[in-house]
Amino acid sequence: MDLVIGIDIGGTKTKIGLVNSDGKCLEKTFFRTREYPDLNDYLDRVAKTSNELLAKYDGAHVLGCGIGAPNASSKNGTIENASNLLWKGSVPILSELQKRLDMPMRIMNDASAAALGEMLFGSAKNIKDFIAITLGTGFGAGIVANGQLIDGYDGFAGELGHVDMTIGDGRLTGLGVKGGLEAYVSATGLKRTIMYMLSKYMIDSRFKNVAYNDLHGEDITQAAEEGDEIALKAFDYTAKIMAQALANFTAFTQPEAFILMGGLVNSGKWILEPLESYFNEFLLDVYKGKVKIMQTGMEGKTAAICGAAALIWEGQKS
Amino acid sequence: MDLVIGIDIGGTKTKIGLVNSDGKCLEKTFFRTREYPDLNDYLDRVAKTSNELLAKYDGAHVLGCGIGAPNASSKNGTIENASNLLWKGSVPILSELQKRLDMPMRIMNDASAAALGEMLFGSAKNIKDFIAITLGTGFGAGIVANGQLIDGYDGFAGELGHVDMTIGDGRLTGLGVKGGLEAYVSATGLKRTIMYMLSKYMIDSRFKNVAYNDLHGEDITQAAEEGDEIALKAFDYTAKIMAQALANFTAFTQPEAFILMGGLVNSGKWILEPLESYFNEFLLDVYKGKVKIMQTGMEGKTAAICGAAALIWEGQKS
């Protein structure tokens, strides 16, 4: 059996799994990224964990290892200035990991990897123009036009989380961008919006008893289910800014669809219903009725791993 | 000799010329678009003028006619809801013109045509990722990534003039988009900004004696040369918003270059120097030093005609 190692390096978790040619994740595990502030320790752990997974599939043939990471450059094999990771500057992750795992290896921006995954295994099998959006700790985008992933001159296309939505008068992102989109539209952005709503309204809310660092996305969804007005206002506010951003992005490449994945999407109708409604309101007439908002066609918990694995499977299938 | 008819349909002028395989415009003329509110009269005039130009090149072989127009869909052969043109709704311009001029014909968004022109004849002969920006009555963009023009699902990619820069609290564009980019960054936007600066500052300026409809871009450049502070403030303001927009666009496809053309570029250093300076300030660190701002490599007065002609020459050369 042929297998690919898929690694998703996230701000919170590093997920590693084994993915077959159907895009099915046969085995997976994770550890907390921040427990390894030293890059060498981190890569040792990645290699060790990968080998442990492989040991369970004794007869398998490993085709290679695909890695998705924030701010990764596919052309340089690096992660550069990622605001949600501890390693600073330009990190030569591909060459360093290859010393520990000797096999074909590719790295790509996590959202671009997700877009490849959607094309190979998910919702975009028949779509030539779309944008995959990952809503985790940050906001990532993988852009496909004319059936091709857009890399950009230097491998850094799709950094839409740092697009300024406010002409210099808004929240700071982790990269210090004022008014940057991901300061609003991401799991972290939603938490910040809960704080904002507590500053703005004198309404009873369960969040008056919760510290920022104890706040989790699932709690906000749960609160919305229970009718907590601060939670409902936070979802509406997040959806409105996201809808404006997606309407703007539509004017760029006119995608047939946006495909959403990541933690914030797990909030379901609380984010998706106002998003759909504001999006149709903000869209230019020329685009109205032509742009779908879809959810990932990959299994939620393993989508990022399968996307990373798609970097290797892509070459095998073509 | 092989020739192509290039037609640029602008909000103010319709320019028609004959272009050879080197991208040289051998013969050209224009008339005012708004003098023909009836589409049939307009198309009759286009056909008549084209035939008059061709009559001067008796032995020439005409390969076809390329048309650049705002809000044109290459896939549908139409112009749809163009805010700077008098004909409303969806205009089937290609099929109607073909009844009058029987030859191969293509239409495309004017800025996309300009981008093709830059690839064939201008500044982008060796550039695979760039964005061509036309700064005339409106703001247009032609996006090239991986060496391919991005059309979008339905032919309407690159409508960046209607990107909202202010989260719903700014000037209205001709399409009614609040805070839309072209309401600020275009020849029209610059005129509106002169009005804004007159509202904001009590400074002596030649523009206190000029009505909006009598204001022309060349006068604003001339005033800047003479040190008129309202003109200088207007250029600075326009350049700052444009720089923010280009910095945002960089995060989208990471172009190697922006290639600028159109009336506003004729203001030269008054717009380009503050633009360059703000752009380098606003650009994310990961992009700094990697994105060039260039001017069209086509001759200014005929660039739009040559871009339109490139639609036909492209097929001949490949």
C-alpha cells in the first residue's frame, strides 16, 4: 500500500497523519507546537512521531512527506516571519527536516495545501476557480484560478489575513498590520470580538466571568445556542467583516466558490447564516448569484493533514 | 502586411487604431463615446471609422478586431452594467459589431487587454506574475499569475475599482459601492479629492475658481508644478490610498510588478513619488523589496489600442 505523511504545522497544534491515495487519513496524532520553542527539538519530535506512525504500517510504501504551514514559501522551502509560530525570521524547515526523514518532501502555505487537498480529495474536484479559506488561529487563503494554484512571484501569494480592511484604523494583527483581516476573522479574532462586545454593551453574558485566555471557540458556539447576546453579536460582527472581505476578494479572481474550513467553521449556522446573508448584500451586481460559499469536502478533523499530503499525491496522480 | 484593428472603448473617448505585429500603432483616431447614447448609432460609427482607417492601407491583410472595454466579459462577449458608459444592462457588443465588421473578433475587460498588451509588446515580456492597472475615468486591473491572465469563473475577474477600502463608510463609486477604490484612485477620483481638499482646508488655491466639470487632470498636474497646496495634498491623499490598495493586492497574488498606465500616470512624479514611498511603508515585511511599480512599456497615447489589438495578435503568435 502506498502512503504519504501529511504534516500540518499550526499555531496551536502540529498534526501528523498517514494518507492513502483516496485522501483517507488512516492514522493520525498531534502534539502542541508551543512545547518546542527550539526548532531542533521540534523537528526531532516530528521525525519521531512520523516514524512511530509508520511503524504501524509495516509493509507500506512511503511516497513522501507533505507539509502545510503558515507563511511557508514553496519556492524557498522555508517558513518566514510567521506571527503565530515561535520560531522567528526565515526558518529553513524543509532542508532541516530532510536530515531527519529521508524521503521526497514538499512544503506549502497551509491554506494553499488545503486548496490542493480540495481539488484532489474534496469539494473542488470539478471547480477551476475557487479560494480555500482556513479559519484557525489565523486566516489563510489558497487561491486557484484557471485550475492552477497561484503561488506568486516568491511563493507568498494568498496572505489575505493581513489585508487592511480599515485604511489604517483598526486592530493590530500578530504582524502588526493595523486593521488586518485576521485580527477580526479567525478563531482568535472571534475571541477578541467577545472582548470588544463586553466593552461596548452592558448586557448580561456568561463571558463576564471568563478570562481571555480561558475562552475557547466551542464555548462561544455553546453560548450562542443558549441565546447569549454577546455571543450572537460577536458572530454577527465577525460574519459582516468576513462577508465584506469575501465580496472584495470576488472582485479579484471571481472565484466560483469559497471553500471554508477550520475551527471557526465548526460554529456552524451561527457564523455561516449571517455570512451568507451579508455576502449576498455586499456582492457587486455583476457577481450576484454566481459565487457559492461551501464547506470543506474533506473530513473536518483531518482536512489539514490530507491537504498537506496532497502536495505529494498531486505529483503521483498527474 | 498583416494588421489588427484595436478598439478601446472608454468612458470619455473611443479610440480606434491599426496595429502591426510589433505592437506599433500605424494609424489612429478617436471620437467621444457619449455622443452616441444609442448603441446602434455607436456601432455604426465604430464600423465606419474602422473602414476609413483600413482604406488607407489598401493592400493590408486584416487579421481581426480586438476590443477593450470596461466591465466586458470575454466569455459572454458582452459589456455588463458599466458605470462609466451610457448603455445600461447587458450589452451584446461583440455579436452586434460583427454584423457590421465581418472578421474574427474578441472583447475583454480593458485592463485585462492592457495586461495582454504588456506581455506581448510592453513591460511584461519576461514577467509571469504582475498586475496591470489602468487609471483613466475609472480604475481597472488585469491580473496575470503563472503567466496566465486570470479571467474568473464568468469573465469578470479584476474589478478592483469596486473593492471597498473603508468598511462601508466612504465615497460612492458609479456602481454605488461605498468606499470603492475608484472613487479615490482614478482621474475622476483625483478631481473629487480636489473638492474634498477645498472642503477641508482654507488655503488659497487656483481651484477655488474652477467648477468641478471644468476641472481636468492636466490642470491639477500644472497646479502641483506651481506649488498649489491643494493640488499637492490631493496627490498625496490619492497616492496614500492607492499604496494601501496595492499593498493589499500584493497579499493576493504576490505580483513581481504593478504596471501602471492611463491619465493619472501622466501626472508623473506628483503621483508616483508619494505612491512609491507609501507603498514601501505599507507592504508586509515578507514582500518588501520584491515588488516593482513600473509604467507601461507601450506608448502612452496608443497603449489601450495596442492592448486591445493584443487580443488578436496573441492567437497569431502562439
